[in-house]
Amino acid sequence: MKRIQLYILLFTLLGLFEACTDVVELDVDAAEPELVVDGFLSNDSFSYVKLSQTAAYFDNADFTAISGAKVSLYKDGQEVLVYTESNDQAGFYESNYLGDFLSVYQLKIEIDNGPDKIVGTWWSDPDTLRAVPNIDSLQQRRLNRNTTPQAFQDGEYAVMFFGDLPGAGDFYRVIRSLNDSVFAQENNFISDEGFDGIYFGQGFIPPINIYGPFEDPENGSQPDSLGVILQSVSPAFFDYMQILNSQVQTGSPFDAPPALVLGNMYQENDADAHAFGYFRVVGSSRNGIRYQP
């Protein structure tokens, strides 16, 4: 009898909870679209600028590309090229232009049509294409907890040898790819603070453990091939990426509210009107290694 009464009580409570369930529709005002810029210039790879606009928070559609803009590159204050918009991808502007070390570059974007907050002329902050050290070699080494450098798991690893350029204040970004597929959502940076001018892989300074352990290939498959790009970036871009990464890592109830992440694009005659995104000017070197089982 007591068990029957307990069942009746449980079903009654469940019915109450179900009856209290109500659909709440939030009426959120959609903000006016704003400009988003994703641009890149280096000494060893084609340059591009991708233009789009922000979308409403609950909008599941793709971001709207911005076509028909005039996108120009300035070197040391002089215009050196106008990007060509791709025939295959709207809002994607490209050029085979390669930057020169120690030159100062700015991006200029002129948009004639679109939402009010996007139309106008936009500039990037001047940025120097910084020199970058060569990746002298990538070598395969067996590492474990007792080796230098260390590895928590015993196996075959790739280690990187390179020397920091003299002069404090250098920041390097490391981009890795395996079998030509770039590792997603990596934010690997190296600062020379406290290590100015040292060589990684000489004397008491070990090379950098850059990847591993490699996995043995399956029958008939080629061993993995690792590619590494070392980019010399500005302190401003380093700070931007650290702030951006900290916002991506939020999500618990105890995290601070996300901050507005401002890039280096601003509207002409109004330095307080910033676009989202960044025009990156980087010095770049690269190397690669294929795993030898």
C-alpha cells in the first residue's frame, strides 16, 4: 500500500512539473550589422582580405559577404596594389603580392553600399613586417620523461631548432599541420621575454618539442608528414589573440562577462569606430619532416 501511495505521489509531482513548463520567447533587438575583416600579408605566401558583416545572435544563416569593395594595400605610405575579388567566393579579395621585411603596411577598404555602420573608408593601423628566424631543422627524436626535452608519453617526436633574433620584444606564432591539414583552434605563441637571442637546441637550451608521439602508419599508408610555420607577429596582434582566446574559453557561470575584442581596423575620421577582425602582417618561415618508423 505504501508503495502504491509513493507511485501516486511521484506521478503527481511529475504532472505538476510538466504543467509548469512554459515556452519563453525572448524578444532580442537585432543590432545593426558591422564590418568584419580577416586579412593576411606575409613575405612568403599570397595575400588575402575577407570582408563580411556581423549577423544577429539567433540567425543561423551564413555571414553576409561584402562584394564590390575597393581593397588597397599601402607600403610605407604609398599605394602598391588593389586586391582582386575572387570570382568563386564573394567578399574574398586576393593578390600574389609578397611583403618586404621592415616595410610598414596599411590596408585601406572603401565600401560604397551596405548598412550605414559599414559604408565608408576603413584603415588598418600601420604594421611592420618583422624579420623572422629560420626554422633551421625539424628532427625526429625518441622522448620520454627522462629526456631533454621531456615527453609524458614515450615515443617518437618532432623537435624544432631555431634561434631568437637579437633584441627584446619578439613574438612568434607557431602553426602546425599534419598531412597538409592545419591543426584547428591552436593558439601557440612564443615570447622572447627572458630568452632574448637564445638558440633553441644549443647548449643547455633544448630544442622545442613541437609534435608527437607519431603514430605508426597502417599497412599500405604513408607515414605522417608534419609541417611547421613560424611567424613573427606584432605585440598588438599577440595581445589581440590572447584576449580573443580568453573570451573563447569562457562559458561557466563564474566567468567574467565577455569583453569587446577590438582589432586593428578603424573608420576614417573616426578612430573610435572599429571593425571586428584583424589585418595581420607577419614574417614567415617554414619547415617540415616526415616520420621515419
